Amino acid sequence: MNPQPVTITFDGRPLTATAGQSVGAALASQGVTAWRSTRKGGKPRGLFCGIGVCFDCLVTVDGETNQRACLVEVCEGMEVEGS
Amino acid sequence: MSDAVSSSTISVDVAVVGAGPAGLAAAVAAAEAGARVAVVDAGAQPGGQFWRHARETVQPEAADDQPDGHGHHGWSTYLDLRARFDAAQRAGRITYLPGLQVWMAEPGFTLHTTPAVASSGTVPATVTASRLVLCPGGYDRQLPVPGWELPGVMAAGGIQAFIKANGVLPGKRFVIAGTGPFLLPVAAGIAEAGGKVLAVLESSAPSAWLPHLAAASGVPGKALEGAEYAALFARHRIPYRTRSIVTEVLGSGRAEGVRTAKVDAEGRVRPGTGRAYTDVDVVGFGWGFTPQMELPVSLGVDTRIDADGSLVGVVDERQQSSVPGLFLAGEVTGVGGATLAVLEGLAAGAAAARPDSTTPVKQPAAITRHRRFAQAMHQAHPVPAAWPDWLTPDTTVCRCEEVTAGEITEARDNLGARDARSLKSFTRAGMGWCQGRVCGFAAACLGAGPGEAPDAGSLAGSAKRPLAAPVAIGELAALD
Ligand SMILES: Cc1cc2nc3c(=O)[nH]c(=O)nc-3n(C[C@H](O)[C@H](O)[C@H](O)COP(=O)(O)OP(=O)(O)OC[C@H]3O[C@@H](n4cnc5c(N)ncnc54)[C@H](O)[C@@H]3O)c2cc1C
Ligand code: FES
């Protein structure tokens, strides 16, 4: 069975993902490795622990801030923004 | 987020936190012994870290026709436990609460939960139970190294989890480094999914295994796994370099390469052995695992330092902790792999279902055997004593608050901050979003000073977190 393609937007740009994937997976597998800047040093961050422990991967999902990209599952029309 | 949270209360005989190998086994054993059980798990579906699989809502077949191969050792054990878990749910003996994270546990026992994913629509529930089995597992242990905060650097287990859950790779060209047998399945998983593993760098040496072979031989399945990996590494031409480490991750704005070196038995870099790998896009680090001790510690269980230097809970032959009615199973009693976690879960669940049983219990021989094997693995794959020498003063240690190694050693040497808690107050290391889960072990080592290992007090201080998970203000307010 082929999982359904899903379209999300990342910072306004459309991005094709696969149903069942996490937001982090959708971004990283499309070559987007960083989507957040640190507060102090302004350094780029993306996935690190992959399992919801490190909070490096925070994104805004449909207006909800500070969501862990490695845990949130993509769905059609989801709007993802970096922070 | 500020809405008042409406949450239901569920009262059961036995509450289980975690639906990984230990938690599934505990829930099944307790339910089959006649108890009413509630299982709270942060994951969206059962399996925990080891049996993580594609979303069943999208790939239902992933739930049953997964080959019992290298990707999922013990998959048949999972299918058996899962069938019994589902049957107990249908019979109304198990209430399964996925997608919820326990952020506070009160003695007696009451569990407060919050959705793991805010947008999931999962409604939080409060669970009260007269017995509690904690099976929260663990996460990859990390040692900082220059450049490890660059995007593209991941936890080794995180890469494995990414592949298992999403069916895609987080990059194309990988270097995996750290120590322990777990680096093998990570590299194998990448290669089988079509990624290129440029090298696996193991800080220890195979000769370190030799004294421990007798213990390993008590667990025949492990020898078999070893042979499978050897064949797989040969087939995919994965170089396995022992006594080797990554000394620096290179790149601007993201990981692009690594510098590596050979080390001696203490982990000191051997001059003239440096080399570089370029054109790398993912670097995976794993230095064993850190058990998630915040819930056990918050409930006051007796702890000890295990052979791998981790803080773990002390249990008796029924898996009961020093707190009556509170049982522990899986990684929180000592990192030992999924098979041991299942055995402990079965023992804990059965005991929690029959707390008044006076029948003397003998620890199952299989548990003893697997513990001995785990012990041997920990001794063969220690965290190299000289690892702090790999850091430069401006190496980031606390990723959240961006605290450097220099700031930590200065707080230690000039302000006398020698344990994780005082380091936290002087430097903010461990004060950020992850509450020290990622840097806690490393910061405690640096605080202890050269050649010293952190003691249980320092590690327990680091595991003492006000909340086991970040929660919305509304949920705090709803408490009284
Ligand atoms: C990222 C990762 C990948 C791994 N991959 C492999 C592998 O491929 N092969 C291998 O041999 N070993 C692997 N391991 C080691 C393996 O996870 C353990 O040996 C085994 O899973 C331990 O079982 P457990 O039941 O103790 O814990 P886990 O399997 O970790 O299960 C614990 C469960 O508890 C949940 N939980 C934790 N805290 C809370 C809370 N506060 N509230 C609610 N739920 C909570 C977690 O979400 C998780 O579902 C991996 C470990 C990690 C961290
Ligand atoms: S990658 Fe660590 S929390 Fe998402």
C-alpha cells in the first residue's frame, strides 16, 4: 500500500509529505535541516533526539507555538512555521 | 492554551506509564491476573522506542506483517503482547490512553497528564490507582563535542526512530559514533533503508568484549544478532573503526563533515591519528542510554548508580521499588534492552496485580542472565574517562541555554559548583526546555571534575525536574 501524499506549507511554501510522517520527517527528508534559531546565539537548529526529549525541533503548527516537529503528524493543509 | 482543561478521572487497580516493551508486558500481565489497568503512553500507538513502527492508521499492515528481521528483533514477541493487550482492551480490563504525557505523579497514586501533541485533540485524563508500574524507558545519552549543536547532528537512536516511524532517511551520507552494541542496528537500519554509512566509530575495542564472553554466552540470541550484523556490515561495506571518536563536527550552519581520531583505552586522543570525512550530512551520536528517572525520583524511590554510570531505581525480586505499591520495569531499573524490559514488565505487572501475595518469589533466571549480559556490555563499552579533554572552552554543553564547557568549568573551579544542581543555578546549564535531559549527565561529569564520576546525588539532582513534561498554564491551574 502506498501512503497518501499530503501537502503542507512551511513558512508559506508548499511541501509534499506522506501521510503518517512527522513534520520533522517531512522537513528533513526534503533537505530542510534547520527551522529554528536559538534565543541567545541565533544558531540554527532542527531535529536532534528525534523522540520528543530535546525540544530542539520546536515549530509553530497551525498557529500553536512551541510544538515538537518530531512528534506532530502531518495532515493536509497544515501550516508549519519556523521560529 | 489558557482554556480551562476539562479532564476525566479514571480509577483503576494498576496504572502503567509507558507502552514500550516493559509497559506492554506489565499491562498484559496485570490484566491477565485480574486487575483493572490503565496504560498512559506519550506515543500515538503502542511499541515504545524499540517497537516503533509506521502509523497504523496509514499502514495497517505494518502492524502485523513486519518481518522478524534485524529491523525489529523480537517482533513476534511484540505481536503476541499486542494481541493480548488488544484482547484485554476489548474485554474492558485495560484502558489505553495514548498520546498523553504524565507531567506529575502524586503518591498514592495520581497521574496528571497533558497531550504530547497540542494539536492532536487528545483529551487529558487524570488516573488514580492503588499500584503504579513506571516503564518510561530512556533516551540516547550524549557527550558534547565541538560542533555537535550543528543541524544534521542527531542522536543515534533518534535516527533509528526516524527511519522506523517515517520510512525515509533524514539524510544521505552518515557517520555514526559513540559506544555500545546499539550503534550496530542503527548503522544497519540506515544501510538497509538505502543510506550510505561512511563509518561507525566505536570508542571501545573488541578485545574489551573478550573477558565478558562468558556472560554473553548465557544469552544465545545475542551472539546470533552479532553474526547477522557482521554479515550486514560486510554486504554494505560499512567500516567499523574501534578505539575511534569524532573529535569535531565540521560545517557552517549545518553538519558537513567530521574530524576523527584514534584514542587509547582512557579515551585520550593519540597524536597523528587524525583524519577527516567530508560530504557528510548526518552525524549520529550514541553513548548508551539515560533512563527517564524524573517520575521515579519525584515519588522518592531509592536509587543507585548502575554499571554504565546511569542513575537507576532499586527494585526487589518483584520489581517493587522502595516505595510500597510502586513498581519499576525496563530501562529505569538499568539499561538492558528490550528482552529484559519485557521480562521485568511481566514480573512487575503480575506482582502489581496481586500486591498481598505472600508467595515467595524467586527472580526469573532469565532476568538474572540478561542483567549479567547487560552488565558485561556496560563494562565493555564505558564512557571514556578522558572525554572532557575533547572539549574546547567554547564547546556548547547545554544546547538549550547555550552554556559552554568553559563556563561550566569556571563555575566548578571558581564558585565550587560541583554537582548538577549548583551548576544549574550558576550557569543555567539544564534550565532550558529539555530541563537537562540532554546535558545532565555531561554537566554532572564536568562538575565532578577530572577523573571523577558523578555520584547518585548529583544525577538525582539533575533528574529532579519540577515537571516531567511542559504543561499549559490551564492544567496547572486546574490542579486545585
Ligand atoms: C530513540 C531510541 C531508539 C531505540 N532503538 C532501538 C533499536 O532499534 N534496537 C534496540 O535494540 N534498542 C533500541 N533502543 C533501546 C530500547 O529502546 C530499549 O532497550 C527498550 O525499548 C526499553 O524498553 P522500555 O519499555 O523500558 O522503554 P521504551 O521502549 O523507551 O518505552 C517507554 C515508553 O514510555 C513513554 N513515556 C516515557 N515517559 C512518559 C511520561 N512521562 N508519560 C507518558 N509516557 C511516557 C515513552 O513515550 C515510551 O513510549 C532505542 C532507544 C531509544 C531511546
Ligand atoms: S528532535 Fe528532540 S524533541 Fe524533537
